[in-house]
Amino acid sequence: MHPVTPALKGWKIVVAVLVVVGYQAADDVRRLLELVDGYRWLVVLGGLAAVAVVGFAYSALAWRMTRFAVTDDAVHLNTGILFRQQRQARLDRLQAVDVVQPLLARLVGLAELKLEVAGGSGSGVSLAFLRESDALALRAELLALAAGLQRPGTAPTAGRGAPDALDGRVDGTAGDGADGTAAGAGAPRPVVAFEAAPEHQVYEVPMSRLVLATLRSGATVGLVLAVVVAVSAGILSRTFATVFLLLPMLFGLVSYVWSRINQGASFRAATSPDGIRLRHGLTESRAQTVPPGRVQAIRISQGLWWRRPDWWRVEMNVAGYSPSGEQQRDTVLHPVATREEVRTALWLVLHDLGVDDPVGVVDAALTGTDEAHGFAVAPRRARWVDPLGWRRHGVLVTQRALVIRRGRWWRQVDVVPHERTQSLGLQQGPLQRRLGLASFVVHSTPGPVSPDIAHLDAGVVVALLDEQSERARTARASEGPEQWMRKAAAPVVVAGQVGAAEPAPSGPAVAPELSPDPVAGPGASSVRTEPGAGA
């Protein structure tokens, strides 16, 4: 890693100690004042200096013991001082590559490279910190290797395990020093083997819209109502003690508004051969790359206060991204989208929705309440279990995806590509059995999207369960390889069954070309391949 890494990580230890001491001393303010009285503040200052020295020394030693290497199959990371740990991120399971720049790292031109793989919680690998140019070059190399390309002019790596020596260079080869370490105080010196893939921006969120949408959220409206109630109660009771109860709510609202604006500032989306490119962040800049086929499900939601301007929030499930904590920001595909931008965001994941009228289908999913465009809706008897929202319940099966809509006041639309279906379920409570109703559940990877539709006719749900299982199997069998730049073998159909695969016709493989016109909508013919290219 870069030699400045200890300075960027050591201050966190000092801040943690200050927070713990401040929390313990906050219960006795008089004792806290005694600590800074007279010459005692010199002792406190000396203690903080000792903590800072220990923290930075530990960070420097940890930096010295950290090494990483990249092979054709995986990224290997060695860490630990007393207890050594080796982590491995397989490139064939790569789900996303993020270049993260916290505020301090951005000031000195450094970046953190995060690799998310489909291996459960804590399976990712973080390389912090690298030069920004090195991080971008390494990202291009990792995406190229994950796509199935080989390094030009290099022989395959001997063996499939971790290399014998991890020297901190991106290519995993020996460095310039006599002991095999890279020259320049351990800083990586990447070998540029792949150029960064070109990209085409499809939308950008204006800052004014982001701020206004955040202020029009349900949390802001709830706080305003709480203020009105508290002030009214204070006037009636002639005491304003209840007003102080609003302080925690006010701090919570300010934190919520700031986090939404900080995370969504300068939000931009682009397409590239590497997949979906997302950039956002005010104090912490993040550049995400989600390779093709890694988005498991999409959710389009609209709160009650966003109806008049017709704004929507688009989120996605990506294997490897945690549904909670800091990675919640990574699952946003569009923080505040117009209806046209909703279609564009959906087109980024599904270039063809598999219907004749994609614009009409999307509009029916967003605001429809009837059977238009083929939606199967809840029967009238469902009003006994859901008197307000039963008209919005509907499900549509297209050639490419399953579309679920629900919510009368807080609208939600879930879209799950057939090949990304993990498993299916049928749920039926006692009252539903009495009314002949059932709920249909689609299980996806952990994330903000949990597709399900309640109170459909039980016969419809049973048929949907069987048919959707077959569609998911067929879609998985016919989808392309995980390494999206490699030629796929064409399946051989014998007696109605899929048999062994034959090699694709010889000739140069042509990667799918994305249409540069996102206004065409998700149903446009935006993926084109040459005949005989093995697609």
C-alpha cells in the first residue's frame, strides 16, 4: 500500500480514544473540569500524545506487514501483525469494484479499492490506500480479468493458488529491490496491461432536486407534525418542557438530511462494457462498477410526498453488498428519478423487458390499478384483508423478468430477471385460506429488495409458482457465461432437452454494443451482436 496509509488510518485510533474518554467523563462534568484545571491539562495532553504515537506506530507496522497480489484467478491480501491472515477474492465471483476516496485521502490523491464478491458477509477485500491513478488502473485490470481476458504478452500464472510471495505490486511479480519488494518505500508500481473501458453517461441528478426531495421526505413531515403537537401542548399546559423532547428528533433529522445529501451529491450513472458505472458523494467520493449480470433485483419506490413532482427512488440487490450499514449507499441506482429516468435506470439492468410496449408496461407498474398490459390482479374478495391497497396488487410475467407492484400510498415496484431468481415460496394464512387467497414470494440475495405480492387468488399463485420455477431454470440455462467477454458455447437441443454444448463458431468475438440513446427506454433494441460471434 501507499506509504501515507498509516497517517490516514492512525488518526482513527486517536478519535476512538477521545470518544470513549469523553463518553465516560460526560457523566461528571465537575470532574471533567478538574482534569483541565491548573497543570493537569499537560498530563491530559501528554496522554493524548502517547496514544497518538502508539496509534500511528501500530498503523505503520500494520502497513509494513500488508501485501497484496493479483493473479489471473483472484486477488490475494495478507494482513496481520501477531495473527497473520490471508484473504482471497475470486475474480469469477466478482460482483462489484468500488473506488472510494474519503475526504483526507482525496486531499493527498489516494483512494481505496473495494472488491465485493458473492461470498456472504465480510467476504470482500479492501485495498487501502493506493494512488488514485494506480487504483483506477488496477480496477481496469481486475474487471478485464473477471471478464475472461488475459494479460497481453504474459504467460499464465503457475498454479491456481496464492503466489509464494506477495510483494504489493498489482501484477504479483517481483519488485525492483533485492528482496523482491517494490521500489519507492513499498508503494505499488502497476503494470498497465488494460486500458480503462469507455463509458457513456446516461443521467445525472441535479443538486437542487436532491435537496428538495430530501426535505420532502416522510421524516421531515413527521418532525414538522411533532413540532406542532409539542408547541401546542406547551401552550395549553403553559410549560415548554415538552419542547426539549424534540431535540433528539431534530438531531436525527439533521443527520438523516445530511447523509442523504452527502451520499447522493453529484450522482451520475453511465454505461460501459464493464457494466454499470455509478459516481456519487460529497465529502466521500465513490465510483462503483457493477459488472453485467450482477444486479439481482430492482425496486422502484415512491413516498406519499413525492407524488406531486412524480419522483421515484430506484434501488438494487447486488450479491456482496450488505443491506445495512455503510453499504446501504451502494445499493442505490438512482436517488431521485423522474419517470423518464426510471425507464433509463431499468434499461441499465434490463436492455429488453420482453414486451411489445415497454413504456406502457412501466407506467402500468408504477401507477396502474387494473389488468391493463396483462397484469394479474388481486380478486375483489381481497378487500377483506387489505381494504386500502388491494387494487394495487398485481404481477406481470414478461419474457425477461417478473414485475410485481403493490402499495396504494407508498408505491413499490419490484423487477426480478428470471435468471436471477434464487427460490420461490407460497404463503397462506388462515384467513387467506378461508378466502381462497395466497401470497407469492420471490427470494433474492440480501439487499433492499424483497419481492413479494400478497392476497392473489390461490390458484393463480400455484400456477405462477410452477411456471416461474420453469422460467427461472430455462433462463439460467440459456444465460451467458460469468466471464462476459468470453464466447459462450451454444446449447444443443436434443429431443426437447438441453444437451451438451457445442463450441461457438470460430471468428472474432464481438462484445454487445449498448445503445447510446437511453431515451429509447428499456424496451428498445439496445443490444446488438454480429452473426457468428458466439452470442
